[in-house]
Amino acid sequence: MPIIVNLDVMMAKRKMSLNELSEKVDLTLSNLSILKTGKAKAIRFSTLEAICKALDCQPADILEYVKEKD
């Protein structure tokens, strides 16, 4: 998939655990884990907004587009 999720990178930069982020954005650990590992097929804008607010970052800090090789 050409969309890379860098949630773990931003969490490390902010020194925030998955448990702490889960509490701040009101998402279950399992849903955040699915997003963090890149297994999620979609993300709601409200969820992305809450994550960006909690981590004090921009959506581009979390999501990255990488062109697929032919």
C-alpha cells in the first residue's frame, strides 16, 4: 500500500505511549494498534484530528504517500 503510517515515529518524538494516546483520543488500544501498524484501511477525519491534537502535529507528520514501484 502506498500510504505509510508514521504514528509510531510521532509517538516516539512526543514520548507518548500507546496507552496515553488511547486515553487522549478516546480510541481503543486495538484500534490504535491497527492504525499504528499500517493495517487500517481507513481513518476518520475526526480521529486524525484528535491524534494530531494530542501529538501536536500535522496529518502529513503521520501519513506519508510513497509511490509504488512498477
